[in-house]
Amino acid sequence: MKFTITLPETHLPITIRELLEKEWLVPRKVRHFLRMRKNVWLNGDAAMFHQEVSAGDTLTLILEEEDYTYQEIMLGDKSLVQPLFEDEHLLIVNKPAGMKTHPNQPDETDTLLNHLAAYLFEKEQRPYVIHRLDKETSGAILFAKNPFVLPILGRLLEQKQIGRRYQAVVQGALTKDFTINKKIGRDRHDRRKRVIDEKNGQTAITHVTSHKVVGNQTEIYCVLDTGRTHQIRVHLSSIGHPIIGDPLYQNKSTGRLMLHAAELHLSHPFTQEKISVRALPGLW
């Protein structure tokens, strides 16, 4: 794998060692191999780790495939992939409702990750999971296209530098904006479900914006401060406004789960380009 990256105009001076270790999160073993094999080039010349780089410099890294492990995934159907944004390092796609994000068994072939593996196969690239959406949820979801960018995107997600906005349709009329701050834990009686558990649960914060009331239903938008399993579904159900079509948290569910990852925003980890995508169509 060979990557050539030009540092953006806003980048401050930094040594190659600091760039690889602290900013790009290259694992220690891989950094060692890069240095020993002399596989780092600065503006076309072989570089040493103590050299300083700054805005406009071009850094080339040559990474060996065997330096990274990869769990082989069976190929699915590439025609089912709906790209929203793609470059050498990352891929944002629109996941349909009813499709799992990734397989739980090695022989599965009908998850989004399987279809992405088929989509990237001809490009000699592979998909890596950054986050997931529930099977019933549709919308924008981010994947890495190489193991080099994987930990960087993971850190951006942990530091809440990847913004996501969800659209939902809930039961009942909601006319005001509000925030739900309730801890979420596992349901001891049903391993599929999560429950409000203020004593032993994990902190979960959901900001809700009311958009449109139609009859006894409301279209809302949600932004999360945390990323707990089923967070939006559990929080809305806990206040008596479950998401329409929820098979786990609404007593009488019909049709699809009305939850959609409508928007995804981030700054590109290498170019600092502002990436903003909207997954269409929405729910209404």
C-alpha cells in the first residue's frame, strides 16, 4: 500500500515522528517497519523521522500488506452499494433499511460490509467498519478503505468530531425541543434490548428537535452526545413517544422502523476538507 498525502495549508510544523505517532496514529510496529525499510519519503526524497514537515509538504508512505491483519469477508452484491462520498481513504454510503451493517457469522453474504467488499474488490481495496447502524435503520454510514486511516477515523468518532443527525417519526405530538439524559443498560430479560438503567447504565444524551406534527405523529431530528446501542429508540420510548415501526420498543409495530441517519459531517483527516453528506430519500 502506497499513500501520498500533501499536508493542508493550515498544518503547523511537526516532525515526521510526531506526525506518524500522535496525529496519524500509526501503530508502533508499523512505524518501526517504515523507519527500518526507509519507506517514508518527503517531497520525493527519502526522509528521516527527525525531519520536520509543514504546510504544503508531500509525504509518501509505503506500507506492507502483511503489517496489518484483515478478517476476510465473503463478497456480496456490489450493485447494492449507494455511495455518497468516496476518495482513496474513506467511503460514506447510504444503507437501506433491513440490511445489517456487518456479518456476525463468517458465511454471511448479505450485509452491507459484504456488498462493500464486492464493490471495492476490483479497486484492490477493502472496507473497515468505523461505526454501525441497526439493521432496521437506514442512512449515511462511514467506512475506512484502508487500515492506515482506520484508527484516525475511530479517534475522530470518539472525540465527537464526526457529526451525525438522525431523522425519526414518533408516536404522539411533540411541539418543543428538548434533551433526554438517561443512562442506558442491558435488558436482563431480553438480550436484544436495552433499558433505562440510572443505577448501572452508561451515560446517554440525546438532543431532540421537533420538526413537523401530522395528526398523532411527529417528525423529529436527533443529535447524540453519546453512541449507545439503540440510544434514540430507547430514549424516545422511555418518554412515551416510541419510533413508529419499532419492532422492539413499540407494542404494535407495523412497517419499517422510521429512523434514518440523514446527515454525516466531518473534516477529512488528511486534507482537512469539510465533508458533508445527506442521505436521500428521507422518511417524509
